[in-house]
Amino acid sequence: MGSALKAIHKVLSDAGEPLHYKEIARRVIADRLWETDGKTPDATINAQLAIHIKKHGAKAKFRRVGPGVFSLNGAPSPAPETSPPADAPAAASTSSVGQLSFTDAAEQVLTQLGGGQPMHSRDITAKALELGLIRTSGRTPEATMYASVLEEIQRYKKRGEQPRFHMPGKSMIGLAKSLPVGIPLQVDQHNRKVRAQLHARLMAMTWGEFEDLIGKVLAELGFVEVAVTPRRSDKGIDVRGTMVIGDAVRIRMAVQVKRWKDNVQAPTVQQLRGSLGTHEQGLIITTSDFSPGAKKEAIRVDAAPVGLMSGQQLINLLLEHEIGVQKFSLDLFEIAPNDQSDGPAAS
């Protein structure tokens, strides 16, 4: 696997013609030239192209030749019939790019423009807005950026995962991968092993044990009236519970659990939907993942919505709520930057 920009360059070189960023992302992933944990790889590809072009100007390797359409710099201009894929959103102008979350935008800005060094949240926000990576009607986008990064760091740490970011000083944000190798990396490697062991334990459970575990997870999430259905008469529903919001809203949830190695397919979503009672919503929890078809079926607009929780998401919840694991905390001190410390300056 190479970098995203190298992968983009190869795809455009092989294509010999301009491509929409969604098509570039599809080919990059299909050819296994680049991989990402992000949920919107097409938006990430678009953002990286936008940042690269903004940073290098006329010397950039790529150029934008139409709304969302890119080519190699120096390549012939596209023919009039060049158009985005059918599922691509209409672009307001040739400078529009896909919108990212505040944290994903921060990662892109720091990766492309940070030079391996932390940046002030104000500067990150300004660059993200300038490049069109984020869009907000809020009056304090810098505060939103800072709060979003801080919340993600806390959430990752609670799960025992290595955060994407670190905060070396007031309002300063950096990428964790730029930190020197040391104890944080060792902790991350240890926690990755624990996650794998936890997944193996889930796969070794009996069906009854796994269903009981899901009932416990729902209770930790705030569900009431949680009940594991009788094994022989559940009609595809394994656990039921009710989420109560402010003593005013009650959401009845019917849960189907799948302790599977293979991905859950669309027919399973359809079958669960057919088993729902009046005013019930569905949720499928699996130890594996979901096929693209299952994800599309779950959000079909003309049918009852069905929530999907993958094995990765389930393990995150087990870690957050310390179910099946124990958390140990250690106090780790580091020297603060000189401008952030009230102690002695380094000589």
C-alpha cells in the first residue's frame, strides 16, 4: 500500500483521462493501492487533491478540470462528455470539495500542511474552511474544531485505542503518528492484542452466552426492560429493550445477534424487518461486518430503519464500559513546551 497521492497518480496515469474523485476513490480501493479506516474515502481523496493543488499551485502534480474532476497536470483538457458518476452530488462550483467531519479535516490539514508539527486549532480551522473541507453555520468554528478533536481523543482513550491526535499545549493539535516511538506505541500494541483476544472470546461463546452478553451491553447503554427472548420462539429476535429519553420518548428495539465470521448480507436485514412488532425498530449486532448491500438495505427510505453494529463497534462498547476487560491507569509525565510550562526552561 502506498500513499493516497501516489495511488491517485497511478489511477489517473492508467486511465489516461480525467476522472471524478468518486471514480478515482473507487479504483484506488478496488486495486488495493491505498487503504483507509475512514468511512468516506472519496471525500478524503477529494480533500487530498484539493490540499495538494492549493499547496503547490502550478507545480502540483494534479489539476482540477471541472466540478469534482481531476487530471494529471499537463495532461490534455477533457472532452466535453467528461462527467461525474451518477451517484456524485452536483457541485456548486469548480472549487467545491467533499465535506469532511471536523476531525477528518484536521487530519488532512495536519498531514498535508503541518510538516509533522502541531498547529493551532485556529490555523487548522482556517485552512479547512479555506479549502472547503468543512462547512459550518456556527459562529465559532475554531471552538468546534478544538472540542471535536478533544472529544475524539477522550473517546479513543476510553476504548484503549491510540488517538489520531495529541494536544501538546493550549489549543495546539498534532498528529499522534508524528510522536517519537515509545510507551504510547507499546500501549497501543498491547491494546490491539487485547482487542483481538476479546474478539476470540466472543467467537468462543455459546449462542446463549453471546445473547446474554448483548443484553448486558444494551443495559449499559441505558436501555430498560431488556429481555433475552426464549431460544425456541424468538422468530429471529434475540433481545428486546426500550430506550427511554427524558421520560418522554420510548424507543422499542428488537435486536438480532449474529456470532458470525462472514459478513451479514441484505436478506438478513430484510428478515429482521419482517419480524418487527408494532412501533419497533430493528438492530443487528454481529461479530463480523456488513456487506455493502446490507448497509444499503438497512437505510432504505421506504422501509423501517434497521441499525447495524459491527464486531469492531461491539468491541469498542465492551472496552468503553469495561465488560470482559479491566482497565489499568498509569501516570505518565512529559516535559511541556517552554511556552506552556511555568517550570524551568530547557537550557
